[in-house]
Amino acid sequence: MNTDKYISNVVKSIPPSGIRKFFDLVTNSKDIISLGVGEPDFVTPWEIRKEGIDALDRGSTTYTSNLGLPELRIAISYFLKTHYNLTYDPEKEIMVTIGASEAIDLALRALLNDGDEVLVPEPSYVSYAPCVTLTRGIPVFVPTDEKNNFIITPDDLKSKITPKTKVLILPYPNNPTGAIMKKEELEEIVNIIIEYDLLVISDEIYSELTYEGRHISIASLPGMKERTILINGFSKAFAMTGWRLGYIAAEHGFIEAMNKIHQYTTICAPITAQYAAIKGIYQCEEDIVKMRETYDKRRKFIVNGFREIGFDCFEPKGAFYIFPSIKKTGMTSQEFCEKLLKEEKVAVVPGDAFGPSGEGFIRVSYAYSIDKIKRALERIKHFAERIL
Amino acid sequence: MDKAIEILDLLCENSRLTEKQIATITGLSEEEVKNTMKSLEDKKVLLKYTTLVDWEKTDREVITALIDVRVAPQQGHGFNKVAHRICQYEEVKSVSLISGTYDLSVEVEGKTMKEIALFVAERLAPIEGVLSTTTHFVLKRYKKDGVFYEEGQNDKRLVVTP
């Protein structure tokens, strides 16, 4: 059957993920060291896993309220207050989702009309633009530059705003660059956001993985709470990727609109994960700190490793990626990654998978043991000696 | 002391890290790392840089036994004298004083079970002050020094994800 003619035009218009292409290539190779993974190498802390098991043991196998378990929303409210000094009413301003991924989709669907423009900084996480397109919005890319530490500057922002611009996606700490936006840097764009009456979808999934200082949420700046759809989740901070649990904090009216979609499309997040997450918030603070400290050690180690080999490497202050430049090799990102994989069996992700301005860079994850990073660096050094 | 502990933690995980690499990770200068390690060695805090080997996967036969030993404490020496005596044997890998039913826990390595059995019968049991021994042979290791021995406990993630 020719299925193609039945597929909707909008789905056909979305390009396949650049990562997917590379994934297929890697899956067919043997004995590789992969630094290509976008999730923690830690197993979920035991207290959380145990609570998941206990929840099943107790027979907690039902739906929950659409917004999520009230106890979990209270816990999230507590977490946002204690970690980022944000005040959200657990009854009206917080909802639990299937990962931050669903949250991104919900926020866009709740806000966009056909043809509304959404500013998407790039390089950034691969889902934003396709989700905008699926919602019949128009993604407008805002390229960020290594010269500016991959942040959005007021000029970048202003140059892309049109009368149709409705939303800015703010993905910091950033995947793939590891960039963060400091308070002063956020303050510089806040005026523009307010002046042009924009909303912000702030994807802060890596917020707990901020090094050399604390994460600042844009929602904590004056006038911004009401304009921000704050997205976060348990995947990165609590090493809970497979549990699929995220949340949104926003004005009641926005939550209501998103919950309308959520109740018809997914009903609720899995109850097991919800119970487990409550435990995580109240009892696993130490684990979070320990994981962050471990990532931080690896971060320094790998940045230094790449620089010593001879690559220019931006110093990331968040997430668990570095984004070294490979421009001096004269190769494209894709060529570099394919050659590195073929000749030295190390998998990293081509930077252009995260947007055109990622060309000339590679994303290297350090969600791996120092030992593994060390071995990978030896191979990369070997590779660089031939091509640099 | 904090920095010293940080260095020790790193070395426990990987004793092959160079001083320069440790300096990068901890943010200390190479000189500081060198001096701290030297001082830790001098104070016998840092005793040895070791490896962890799964001998099962090699051609060499290595049998390990954990032996519980009951000891009659001696006037003025407690268990120390007997413990020191047991430590002298090359086959003995570790000796610890333990609480509970037994007094000493002794880890012994040999090529065969028989070799270990003979060691216990002929060397360990006859030591003056040793009241009894109970030998437990290690049949399979699952985890040691925080490292899983079995396959499949390793990285379960997809190789490349967004």
C-alpha cells in the first residue's frame, strides 16, 4: 500500500532527526565508545526506585488527577521555592506531564494559532521546531554564537521579532552547547520580551546541572512569572529519564488550557513515577548534589582534554555536554563524526543535528565515567594527530 | 583535608589518573596535587595504587576463601598477636577484627580448594590461640570495590540519543 499519500502534509514537511540518522550508523558499528548519549549514566537513586516498587506493591495502579497527584504538586511547589525562589500554587499553577517533552508540546498547542511565530534559539534540542510546525506555528530560528557564549543577546532577539511573534523558547542550560544564561543576561532580554508582549516557554530541564553558581529561572525576574511557561522535570536532575515525568508551572489560565489538551490526549502521567518522584524531591537532595559534583569533575576533565588535543572548546557551565569546534579540521560536522566513528570507533553527535549554526561543532556528552572519557580522549587524540 | 579526600576518591575510582589530570578535575595546581599525594603516602593514608582483576576471565586459577576464626584473647595483647601472626602468610590477603560470633575474618587466596584447605589445616588452625576456623569458599563474585562483575550491568542506554 502506498501509505505516503495518506500521511498529512505537515508530518511530511518535518525533516527526520539528524540524530536518528547518526544513530542508525552507530548501531551498526561494534566496539564503539559512545559519548553520544543525552541522558545520565546514573541509575535512579535507590530511594526513588524503592518508592516505585512500593507503590506497585500497595496496588497504586490507577489514574491520578489530570494535573497529577496533589502531594506531588505540593512537592514540586516546594522544590521550585527552595531551589529557585519561585512561588507557584500547587493547586492551580502546577501540572505534571509525561516528561518535559509532553510539556513542550502542550505549551505550544495551548498558545499557538496558525501562522504564529515562535522564536527558537539554535543550536538547541531537536524537538522545538518540529513541535512548533506540528502545531501549525512557524519556527523562527535565532542563531546563537560561540563569541557570545551561545546565549541570546538583545540584538539577536530584536532582529527576529515580527508582528506575528508570540513565543520565545528559552532552552537554558542548553543542550547541546552547555551554555547557561546568567541573571544579568536574562535581565537584558526581559525588557524586550515585555515590550513586545511575548511569552516565554522556558525549558529548564537541566537546571540542577549548573556549575559554578546556581541556576536562575527567568520566571523569577520582575514581571516574568506571568509571561513564563516554566518547564522542568525529573529526567536529568534525578536520573529518571525512563520514568517519563516532567511538569509545568505557569499562570492558572495557561495551566487550564494545557490541562484541557492533556486530559484528552494522555489523561495523566503514570502513577508509579509520580509517587517515586515525591520521594525524590524530599529525600534525594544529597544524590542530586553528588551527581552534580561528579558531572562537574568530568566537565573539567573533558574540556581540558579536548583543548590539549588542540580543539577550541567553549567552556560550558551547564547540562552534561561540551560543544567543541572542529572548524580547523576543514571537515563538516557530519564528515568529522562519521570519520571518527569509522576510524577510531568513538561516537559523538554532529553539531548541525541541533540546527544549522551547530555546523562546525560536535556535541560530546560527559555523562560517562572518567575512565570511559579518558579512553575516548585517547582515541580522539589519535584521530586528531592524523587530521589536524 | 577536603581536597585530600577528593584526590583519594578520584584515585579509588581510577588509580591511573595522572597528577595533571587530577589537577584539572579538582582545580588544584599540579604542584598541590603532587604534594598532597606525597604527604598522604608519607602518612600511610595512601598505601598502594591497585587494580581490580576478574581472574575468572584469565587462564590463572584463583580460589578465594573467607575464613572466620575464633581466637582466645591473650593477656595484654587481645587479638593482636594472633592477627599479626596470621598476617605473615603470603596466602593471606586480608585480616580484620570483626564483631559477632567470630573474632577474625581472614581472606585467603590459593590455586585450588585443596591448597586452601591444607593451608587452614596445617598453618592457620595450629596457631596458638586459634580456637576454631570456618572456611567459606567464594563461588562467584557479583560486585567488588563498587564494580559489577557481570555483563549487562554496564551501560544500558541507547548509544546516541538527543
